[in-house]
Amino acid sequence: MKDPNRYEMENLPWPEALLVRPRGNLDIYTSPELRSVLDDSRNEGKRHFVLDLSGVEYIDSTGLGSLASFMDAVKKQQGSLKLSGLKGVVHKAFVFTNLLDLFSVYGTVEQALDSLGQELS
């Protein structure tokens, strides 16, 4: 069952774009739910995603893998995935796994949205 308190979704000024704010942990137990929500949005026509991870307190290898495979799926549809708000152990997980350079990472949601706006205009 999907827990609407685990994430917030916000449509953006561009019809094919979505801002998602997951909260809590992104791990073996919760990442399948988030992935399902993201895939549902992608299947409904969204191609550009900004994930604000500032509300994520912990991420494990399953969560990292889920984000990486989602990014691949989005790119195959000429879309994009931008991450923002990495901090603490979440940031360290990306650094230790050498995934930081694989993703488009921004310090703030505003910076990620600016980048997306430039990309889509």
C-alpha cells in the first residue's frame, strides 16, 4: 500500500516535469514504493524529474540502485533526473559508492529547477 506521507509530489511549470520530495528512509523496504510512484508518473507522460532528497535521512544500496535504474529508464525516453538536497549520510552514500558523478546533483531545489528550466527552454 502506498503511503502518501512518505513523499510529496508537485507539478512544475513544464507539463512533462515533476518535483518529488521523498521523506524518511530510502531503503530495501521503501524504495520499491517510491520507484512505483515514479514509474507511474513516467507512464502518465512525465519525463523530467527533480527529486528533493533533503527529507531523506538514510539511503541504502537498494535505494541507490533504484534511483540509478530509474535514471536509466528516464534517459531512454529523452528525459532527465535531477537530485537536490543531499546531506549527511545520504550525501556520503553517493560519495562512497562513486555515484555522485553519475547523477545531476544540485545543492538546492531552486538550482535544480533553474537547470531544468534552461534545459527545457
